[in-house]
Amino acid sequence: MMHPDESIMDVQFFKQFTICYKDKTMILREAMPLRRSSLLAFLMIHHDSVCSVSDLSDIFCAHSKKPEGALRNLIYRIRSALSNVWPDDTFILSRTGGYQWNPKIPVRMDTRIFDALYIQFLETEEIDTRIDLGLQLFKIYSGDFDKLAQSQYEWIQQRSAYYRICMVKLLKTLADDLVSR
């Protein structure tokens, strides 16, 4: 996927939500239903903070009669699926009033790498460097987010739209650079 360092969890959101960690790979759409994989993605993306039970319930369990109980059940099932692959690790922590991705497990996400390179791409004035960065960005952006997930969750749709807009700007800039050469 990204780097072979087993101590860092590599997460790919583009094209297909996939986790690589300790020589094992989990393709989330095969491992769990959409709502669970989307909740896991949300916790991973927001791994620096505690996600409140009320916010998570509103996003993932709004149609349930007992949203907090439904959320607890989703978290339990996600933990079970992850522990089937990585039994020695605890990934989702219960916190006062919420849940959090375990901050002791380092995560490298393709979207964060893309964001950092994209900022460099926008800020650089040197055409050859910008072209090199553009090629790196093309390599990372292997495809749009899961279409079904986008249709079900507005937050995923918004993220997907953001990255598509970045790619359109990238293409326009690269085209302009090539013409100016």
C-alpha cells in the first residue's frame, strides 16, 4: 500500500477503504457493512479527538429508536471485526461521553499525505517541482471514495467533492504549466 513499516497503520480512503497493519490487510467493505465501515472511517479521520456519543449517534444512528444503544452495538461490532484480524491491539477507546481512535496506534492516511503534498503543489513556483508533486498526487489519488458511502453519508460526499475539486485544479495547473513550457 504505502510503506512497509509494520508499526504504522496505513489507511487508504481513496477508491477502496483499506487498512494495512502488521503484515495484514483488511478491505473494509468486505469485512463489515457500510454503516460500520463509515463509522470506523470517521473515528480514524478524527483520531486526534474524542468523538461525542451524541454527534456519532446523530450521524450513524439517527433513525434508531435508541441511538446511543445502537451506537454502542456498532462500536462493539467494529471492535470485534478488528480484533479478528489484529487480536493483540485495541483500536477504539471508550472515553467519557464519546469514543476515540487509540492515539498510541500511529496512522498514516492517504488523504493526509495528499493534503500535505497538495499544499506544497499550490505553494511552489518552480514548474518542474510542481509537475513532480502533481505526479505524486496522481499516484495517491487512486480513485474517488466509495459511491454507496457517498450516497449515504453527507460527510463522505463532502470530502469526496473536495478531493475531486483538488484534482480538477491540479489538472488545470499542470496543463497550464505544460503549455508554458
